[in-house]
Amino acid sequence: MDFTRLRGVGVSPGIALGRAALVGRVLFSSRKEYVPPHRVEDELQRLKTAVAKTRAELAELKDTIRNKVGEEHAFIFDAHLLILDDATLLSSFEKTIREENVRAETALSEAYEHYRKIFDGLGDEYFKQRKSDVADVLTKVYRNLAPAAEESADDVRDKILVAHDLLPSEAALRLSQGNVLAVALDMGGSTSHTAILARSLGIPTVVGLRDIAATIKNGDLLIVDGTDGEVIINPPLTVQKEFQGKKAKYDAYGRELKKVAALRSQTLDGVRFSPMANIELPEEVAHALSYGAEGIGLFRSEFIYLQRSTLPSEEDHYEIYARLAREAQPRPVYIRTIDIGGEKNLPQLSIQKEPNPALGLRAIRFSLQNPGLFRTQIRAILRASTLKNVRILIPMITEVEEIGEVKAVFRDVQGELAAKNIPFDPDIPLGIMIEVPAAAALADVLIKDVDYFSIGTNDLIQYYLAVDRSNEFVSYLYKPLHPAVLRLLKFVVEAASRAGKDVTVCGEMAADPLAAMVLFGLGVRTFSMNPIFIPRVKNALRSVSSRTVRRALAKALTLRTAQEVEEQLIEALLVEHPGAFLMGY
């Protein structure tokens, strides 16, 4: 039997074998459909009726999801209701219908295309995924202009969902039924609502498959490997047996990891470390804690701008941060100020395009040039700090002067709050991201002006090695264990240590067991990562002694290539601790 292997991106680990169930999608028309002038009011009424029906459906879906899955996943529909109630968006539909004498479908199609171009032009994958929220709302309204019989999610039982993409509301409804084995999508990324929900429900998911929806038929036999990012179509019996064996091992591995999540975070010789979670949504806190997170090591606050079509108010910010602090208490929460600008454009900010956005007006550079937005966020974070578990983290610092400017704003806002008797934590820690080589080289100077460092290894390595890790032609040069990278990290960690300050790592190195051991050997004790990787890193560090790691690293630091470093470390660690990588590498 012929079979096909497709490579994608695994966003929720696990393996499933089952029959495909295709999920249809709405295709917005690119053809203008005109109506005579006397029919314009009829089209406006059709639009009004469809919007009202969509609003009712969203409210009902929110209640359904809250009851079936929990409040943490019903938030999607709050965002969608906000989009639907946006007066600017609705008036744009009406304006198009009136001025162009077109059907409501055409107005919606033009709006969809407008937003698609905006979001597709963004360089940041997380922001690109947010176009699905707008698409979801527009799709529901479009469907309700001429309601047709839809496939019920209940019709899909013990099947593998296959689609071009799953809109957030579709993902929430279908995946919450408890009868989906796996998901395979043409589109999507690790920060999409589908990916987040699938991970929390333990449903293997592969996205970025490009054309699987057009390749398979309903009922095709599929293997979905969400761990390695692979989908196999109509596999022969030998391949089925191979993956059934792999699935059994993975399931056993998962059961063991769940046990590890509850164990104490310390090495064999009793040295403590703290695994923490990187999250984008406050609803992910409980999920992160269930994997053994001892706090939120990185909260990406940009998502707040993606839940609404207008700029978030101070209260919008405050409600999110206060909720984070409450749900994580007494564990620490590191809130990174917005990292937007340049390639991470947003429609409501109208940021000018730049020739080299990765090196342009972004992160703290953007915040300092937009003091009103920055002060609003700082005020909200300070107000949410009364539980004394909140820390402020500033991204992309490159020089001492920037820290001075940030602290001036910080002091000014603290003064305003104090004058109005608004409570806040006067001792809230202020830290900076070390993700630019200049900041790393100045670590011994910068540490004197801040309370802690957080090393963002993803950008730091990329900038330091001059390698775009998403560029298929040069990504092979992106090597976290490159001797130059290790020397730089050693300098940063030692600078913080000499000053008696904390240092955390929140890049992908923290999520890799071997790299985490390297960081531990350098002196790092706090590791922040995607929650699903916490148990395996925790298990790896619990399987070794700190003395063995330090000895192995001392030898590795004398080597010339990343490959030599990796081989030396694995060999040295396995000699002393044969089980170190059984579950982790």
C-alpha cells in the first residue's frame, strides 16, 4: 500500500492512530456582488441580523466551554465578543455596503482580506496567529448571513481532525468534546489557540502541514506524531506497529513525567533549582503549575493588545496582571513589558515599516518613544504588585542610559501612585533581559543598576552568531552549545553572581535537558520554559549531581566546537549517571 509522510511542526506532544475527519471551512469570495440602491437597506438588515445571531452564538459557546473545559479556555469568546462589538469594525461594513452598493458578503470579504494582509505582514509568529481571532468572528457572521447545515462536532468521534485551519471557537468546541484523538492542520503555530488548548488537553497536534486538507480523504488512516511533527497517511501494517510501540513508550514516559512534576526540584546532592513557565495567557497559569512550575518566569504582555481592536486601557492591563499575581501566589510572576514594534506591528498602533525591523524600533526602544503607553503599563503592573510576587522585566536593553530612562519613569509613576494613596509594592524587583550581545558584554556594569537578569537565549544566540534560526539556509549554524556562546553565558552568569543578584534563563536552552545542565553548571538555578517541557528538564537535573555537572562543563569549556562540547558532556555525565538522559534527551 502506498503511504505518505508529511512533515510539520509538532505543537502538542503524543502519538495517535485513527481515521481522518475533514473539517470544512468558509471561503470568502473575491468577487464583488452588487445590489440595486433600493436593496441596500435589506443588506444592512441582513448584516444586523447575522451580527446579532453571532453574538448570541458566541455567548452560548462561552458558557458551553466554561462548563466543559473551564474558565481558562472560555476567555477566547470574551475577545471575540469585543471584536464583534467594535463600533469601528461594524461601521466599516455598513459604509462599504452603502457606498459601494454591495451585498453584505462582499463587505465581510473585503474586511477579511484587509485584516489578512495586515496580520500576514507581521514578522512575529505569535502575532500572526492572532489573525485567527478576527477571521473567526468574520467567518461566523458570514455563515449567519445565509445559514447552512454544518457538520456537528458531535459527529466526529474518536477521529483525527484534519483541516486547513481551526478557528479558535471551532478548536474550543471540538477539542473539548473528549472524542478527538489528534489534530492535523495546514496552518497554525505553537502559540495558536488550537495549540494551547491541545497541549492543555493532551491531544497530539501537528500544524504547518501546508496541504494535508487537500491531500487526504475522510476515513483515511492517519498516524499523528505531535512529538516529532510528523503525519503519516495510510501507513502499512509494519509502520502502524512501529508507531504503536513508540506510542506505548511515550505514554509510559508521560506517566513517569507526571510523577516527576510533583517531586522536589533538586539534584542528587541536594542543590535546589527552580523550573518556571513561559506563558502568553493568564489562563495558562493553572496548566503550568500542574506541570511542576514554581512560578511564571516570563509573561509576554503583548497578548493584551491582541485581544482587542483598540488600545488596552490601564484597567485592561491591571485586571490581567492582578489575576496572574493571584493565581500564581505566592510564586513569583515575571511580567515582561511589551515587546512590540518593528516586525511585531499591530493595527491599532500604526507602527511604520522599517528596512531591518529585527534591529529597529522595538521592545524598550518603542516603549521609551511612546511614554504614554509605557507609563500606562508600568502603572498597571505596580498596582498589581500588592501581593509582593510580581517582578518587572524590561526587554532588549542595550546600554546603561536605557536603564536610567526606565528607572526615571518607574520612580515618577511610583510617586503618582503614592500621592493618590494607591497601594503597590515599593520593593518590586526590576530586571532586564540579556538578549543583545552588547548587554551581555556589559553585564558586569548593567547588573549594578538592576535587581536581576533574565537571559533570553533565543535572540542572544541569534544576534551573537549572526544566524537567523528560521532561515533554512543558515539555521544549521544556530548552535546553543557553540563555545563562543558558552563563554558569553559564563561571563553574564558570573557577573550576576559576583553582585549577589539572581539570573534566570527563559529561552529554548532552558527547555533542553543537556543545555539546562550546561546552564546549571554555569551557575543558573532558575529555568523558565514552555510548561510541557518542565518535567523532562526537572527529571534530567534530578538525575545528576552538581559536582559531576561542574566537572564535565569545565572540560567542555576548553573545547573548540559545539559537537565536541556535546559529545564531551554526554559522555562525562553518562559515566557518572547512566540514567541521566533516559527520559530527557
